Amino acid sequence: MGLMIGLKRGMVKLKPYNPQWKEFFIKEKELISSVITAFLIDIQHIGSTAIPNIVAKPIIDIAVAIDSLDNIEKIIPLLEDIGFIYRGEQGIPDRHMFVKGGENYRTHHLHVMQKGHYEWDKHILFRDFLKKRPNDAKQYSELKKLLFIKFGNDREKYTESKSDFIQNIIKKAKKKR
């Protein structure tokens, strides 16, 4: 049986939901927690692999909330020791990205920030809303399949084309709070 996760950098490939994704998250959560315990506030499984019954790129997205961004310099080497590659802010101030797996087999994306950062709220709101609303989740899944057909070779365009749907869900989720 092949690996259930991993994707070449810059590629789009969608897989049906796999309950094992949750186990991959739990395993990684334990590993991350064990090395950055002193700085860790919260750790959450985010992105499509965290939402049952929708298609997803087979990369586990993990949001990590730390006590203070002043500690990022201490955290970087600790995460590098367990196989994460530091990627900087990647265009989102105060959100630090790490990736795991080589260029040919990306398996995890780690988003490190302080709790309360708008990215943290956005990811959690989006995930929780779709978990409670299977119809919206199904719509999102269908949209992703269409965009994959259109932009399967263009990861940026694929991601960009989902943003209106995501913004709408976040608006709905904020109203429901």
C-alpha cells in the first residue's frame, strides 16, 4: 500500500477523504508538541484533510499557536530537527511556514503564529463551519474538482480561484458565531 499523503511541490492532485489523515495529524502533533512544549499554546488540524468527506490535496495542514513570535528563532531549529524546512512568512506577516518532505514529496504544511492571528481564526472558522454543514462542504468539494480540471497544472491559479468561496464561508461562519 502506498503512502496516503505527499505531493510534488507546486502540483495539484485531489484525493477522496481518508480517515488516516487524522492519524497522520495526531502523530505529527505529538512529535511537534514534544519538541516545542515550552512555547506551544495550541495545535490544530486545518485545511481540507481535516474535513470529512471532501476531496483534498494529500498534504496535512497543521496550525500551531505559540506564546510569542519573539520565540520563533528558538522554535525554527527545534522544528528543523524533526524534519521541517523553514520557509519564512510567505507573504503573510506574523505567520511562519514550515514544510515537511522534499520538493518531490511534500507531506505536511505547518503554519506557526500567535493565537488570535486572523489566519488562525480564518482556518478554524472555515474548518468548523464545513464540518457542521455537509452541503457547504460538498459544494466546496465540487468546486475543487472543477478547478482541478481547469488549473491542475497551476497550483497558484487553483488556490486563487477558491478564495471567493472561502471568503463567503468565513463571512457566514462569523455571522453564526
